[in-house]
Amino acid sequence: MSEVDAVRSVIEEWLAASKAGDLNMLLTLMTDDVLFLTRNGVMRRDDFIAAFSAMAGNVLIEGRPDVQEITVEGNLAVCWNKLEVRIKPSADKEIVHAGDVLTVFQRGGDGRWRLWRDANLLAAV
């Protein structure tokens, strides 16, 4: 498997774990010092855990990626992705967010790629 394919695999694993509500799997796909840059500010790993846990069991999250570019240089990989995310609360109308995402993955000492920095510019559509 090429390094680009390995990064694509992490993206697919991330989306599958999000849909399944599998926080433990998501945590294996990110570094300990991960940062999410969102419209509402910076979210650290503990913030992510709290936000995801609050939604667990209450919503279904489905993402549809359209990867535009993946560049690998050494132990870093940069991915530009046009992403659509559908959030389906149990009793409410579906919420759709879409937009560009720029993600930096870091290869760990074990050779696995993990999400390290994520600039998420999704907006409601």
C-alpha cells in the first residue's frame, strides 16, 4: 500500500468510526496533541472527547469525502478534502455541513498515520 493510500485509509476509518459512534477507534486515529481548528475556535483532544461523548447515541454522523489532494513529505501528509457531513439527530431534521478541510497527518513511530492538525471550514448548507 502506498503512503497516499494509507492516508486515504485513515480518512475512511475516521468516517466509519464517526458513523458507528466509536470514540475509542477515533482516538487511535489521532495524535495525543491533535488540534482541530474550527469556526468556533481551537478544539483539543479532551474537547473533542467531550463533544463527541455528548453526541454519542443521540445522532448519526455520516461523512462523504471528496479528496482533492494528498501530499506526503517524510512523516507528514497534507490532505485537502471537500467534505459533506450529515448529522441526523434522532427526532429532528437532518443537518448538513459542507466545505473544505485541510488535514495534516503525522506518521508515528509505529508507522501508522494519525490525524495531527485539522482545519475544518464546514458550514451549514
